[in-house]
Amino acid sequence: MEYLDFELPLKELEDQLEKCNEIRNESKVDVKDTYKNLKAKIEQTKKDIYSNLTPWQRVQLSRHPSRPYTLDYINALTDGNFLELHGDRNISDDKAMIGGLGKINNQSFMFIGQQKGNNIKTRQFRNFGMANPEGYRKALRLMKSAEKFKIPIITLIDTPGAYPGIEAEEKGQAEAIARNLFEMFSLKTQIICIVIGEGASGGALGIGIGDKVMMLENTWYSVISPESCSSILWRSWDYKEKAAEALKLTPQDMKKNKLIDKIIKEPLGGAHQNREKVFNTVKNEILESFKELKSISVSSLLKKRSDRYISMGVFSD
């Protein structure tokens, strides 16, 4: 298991626990009390660390290499009953943006989300979760299909941003994202958006217009990453912690500023610590949200969606 820098005190204790186990298995030395004390100390250390996370530490947890990705969620939510759909019918099939049909408890959903890789080869194949214009156009094509057949849409957001390469710009990256924003406001079906990892800039917002927007507890959502913000303001990445604090990018900040509807609780230590638990939690939140949204007429749904985003950023002295 990989540990982040702020988790090193926990690693030391768990290493001691492992040695204690080895002694217990290889000799007749009674280490029962030591084992019990170490277990208690580990639990207390976990509570101390994870109950006082800084914004930057939440950013780190959102990027944990063991964290479940979009396909992990989809396969768990649908029990493998998922049909992936490919291509934007114009240029190609973007591997960083996936989508398709799946069922949760016999209810069909159109799933769309960015997919990262879990090793060097798959990360390159998925372009590290950074979609090209054809990825956003594929997403829009699938959303339009969902609207046509009255299928609710679920978007799972996890991206460090849209791909910024020159070829993406030549193919109309900004237009593709802007088109998605425009079209999603008028889609005549329910849209549920969940940030499951990183929610960076327009790359996240390109599939992020919804009737219900939720974030997992250890994720972030912002116009820019802390490192990029730091490099612009201070010409160095050394101030990324300060930037993360200033950007107000945590789920708690987003909820306080009325930019999301709900924070989805994660297991202690992050979603990777207990995948089954977080999958079940997300599944229940989706079904609960859909139950609420399907009782609203299409005209009211569209008005609420529009009003929601128009009201963002409005404040009074």
C-alpha cells in the first residue's frame, strides 16, 4: 500500500504491527498486549490525521493511486451490466472519456466520465484522464441519445483538466466544452453529477452541468489546480498548499458556497480504504437523487437547472 507524506506516522505504526505479527507467528513470545495497544494507537492516529485534513491533503487523497476510478464505480454500480459506447461520429474514440448504458436495480442510466489509468501503460492509453475535443463530443452524443430515449444521465468527474495540447486546440477544445455547457442546460432528462476525484477547470465542467451535483469527501473542484495557481501567482509550485487554501476547492467549501448539493461520506482514510463501502454509498445516493428528480416535470427540471447556475456567484454586501 502506498502512503502519502502526511500518512507516514501511520505507516510507522502499521510497520510495527506487522513486525509484532511476525514475532507472534514465529515464536512463543506473548505480544498480545503490545498488539492490542498498537491497534488502538493506529485507530487513534487515523482519526487524528483524517479529521484535520488541510485542503492540500484532500487534493493529495483525491489523486491517490489506489483510489477507485470511473470504470471501477460503473462496474460496481451495475454489477458488470454495462455496455460501453464508442466514438464521436466525427474524428475518433477518445479513451480518456468513457460512456455507455448500464442498469442499477433495473433502472437504466447513461454513464459518462473521465477514466484514468492504474499503471504507466494504461495511464498513457487513457491520456491521464485528460479528454480531447472528441471526448467531449462523444459525451454530448451519448447525452443526446439518453435524452431521446428518456434515460437519466450520471456523470462521474475525475480529471486534472481537458487535454491542453496544440492538437486539441486545433480540433476546437474550447468550442467542444462550451457546446457541452450550452447543450446540457436544455437536455430533457435527469442529470446527476458526482466528483469522484479531481475536478479541474473546464475539463470537469464539460460534463458537470446537472440537476444534482455531489462530491465525495476527499475530492476537489476548481477553476485551476493548486500547482498551476501557485506557478502563476508565485512563479513556483512551492506555494501549492497556500493556493489550495485560497482556492476554496474542497467539498466543504463548495457546499458552503452553494455550488454543490451534497458531500458523500468516504471511509476513514479515503475511498480506496474500503471500496465496497464507498460503491454502496454512491449507489444509494444516485438512487435517492433519481427518485427525487423523476417526480419533477421536465419544464420544472429545466427551469430549476437554469436558475441553479444563474444564482451562482450572486452575493450582497
